[in-house]
Amino acid sequence: QVHLVESGGGLVQPGGSLRLSCIASGSIRNTNTMAWYRQAPGKQRELVAEVTRGGATTYAASVTGRFTISGNNAKDTVYMQMRSLKLEDTAVYYCKVNAVWYGDIWGQGTQVPVSS
């Protein structure tokens, strides 16, 4: 069974930057999409950014221009560079990979508290 492991979260001040990483424990192959979601306290999990196998990207309106997702299908890794972080970006961030043979695979989440 393949697992996803996120890293890079942590306390950051408003206006700061972080880079999240998500690495698979084994070979996934035939990924359709790689994505980052987040869940803030008391709120539903929401899609933050997604990248397709072909490289097309989608962003939530709230992070467009501040976050950048990048994926490497060959290495089964996905990253998200976050800049100009705001208080409202505080959440647990999850990576998700959708693959032909596995369906949806979720990571365990990494916390990103934005606070002064």
C-alpha cells in the first residue's frame, strides 16, 4: 500500500512563505491529478490547488497569485510554494493523488498556523 507523507508545515507570520512537500512511499504510476487541500478549524476541507498529469493547474480564488503547485509524476512528488500568507490561510494542509490503479490517496496532513 502506498502512503503520502507531507512536510514543510509550521508556524509562520503573516506575509511569510512556506513550501509544502508531499512524497509517496512507493511508486504510484499513472497519476491523473495531484492536489493540495486544506481544512481550517470548523470548516469543510477545500481544494487549494491541483495539477494534472499534463501540467494544467487550477487554484482556489483565495490563493491565486500567491500559491504555486508543482508536481513530478515520475518521482510521485507534489509541492506547493505559498507566499504572502494570510491569517485565513491557517489550516491543516493535505495532499491528494488520484491515480488509475489506486483512486484517491490522501496524506496525513501538515499544520500551517499563520499568526503574528
